Amino acid sequence: MNYATMQEASLWLAFKQSDARALSEIYERFVNELYNYGFHFVHDAAQVQDAIQDVFADLWRTRTHLSNTTAIKYYLFCCLRRRLSRNKAFGSRMTMWVADECVTESAEHVMIQVEESIQQLQRLQRAIERLPFRQQEVIRLRFYDDFSWAEIAGMLEINEQSVRNLLQRAVLKLRQLS
């Protein structure tokens, strides 16, 4: 059985039927994203890694009682968020990053563009850091982790309209700050 190409629903079902290789594949697929997500809440690598291990240990221990899902990433993010919120208040600030784009122009032009991009990203980062934590979290989940409105609402335990309102207020505030 090729776990790497398995659909999430089938992978989850195999895991629930005590297939340790399915759990291993779930871990491999999502551990990096979970770590990045967790590190935005708790700027302590060891604590994030411990929380991720605890999430997977809990999953294995309770696998026969878990409901079916086709959105493993969503489920894991919710578990990690709950685990971290119990371990430490979300008082720390999130840090965000944006990938650089490749440009095929003269070296001078590229250096100027990179410098301008870095400055613009730094201004944006400073503006994002000035937002309330909840607005920062909605920006991260929506634009960096690509979750739907419904998934974000479920993770934050608020309704979809509240998520949209938070994001709208965040964007308006960013426009004012930058």
C-alpha cells in the first residue's frame, strides 16, 4: 500500500484501524506545517515539538474513538492550538514571513528590487505586529495557511462572520499603519 499517495479520508481510516504506518504518513505530511503554526504562538522550539508529539500520542491513544475526517490538517491544527493554549497563553506575538520571488534582470536591478521588497515586508511585518493578536491569527490562518472561513471559525471557536469581520478590521488597520 502506498501511503504517500493515499487520499486523506483513506489515510485517516487506516490510522483509525491501528495502522502505524498511516499515522507515520500523517505525521510526515503535516509536521512541518504544524511546527510553523505552533511556533507563531510559542516561540520555543522545544515546547512546540513537545506539543506536536503530545498531539500525535493522544491521536494514537484515542484513535478508535475519533470521528472520520477528510480534513486532517484542519483537525491537527485545532488539536495543536488547543494543546498550546493549555500550555501557555497566546501572549507572544506571531512572526510571519513571505517567500521571495525570482527575478531575471540585471544584478543591480535585482538588488534594488530585493532591497525595496525587504523594506516593504519589514514595514508590513511591523504593521502586522501592531495588530491585536486575534487579527494576526486570522491573517495567518487565511493567507499563510490557506484555511477556509469555516475552518478558521471552527479553530477559533467563533462564527464565520466574526472571522470575516476580524480580517476586515485587520486589513483596514494595516492600510492605516502602512
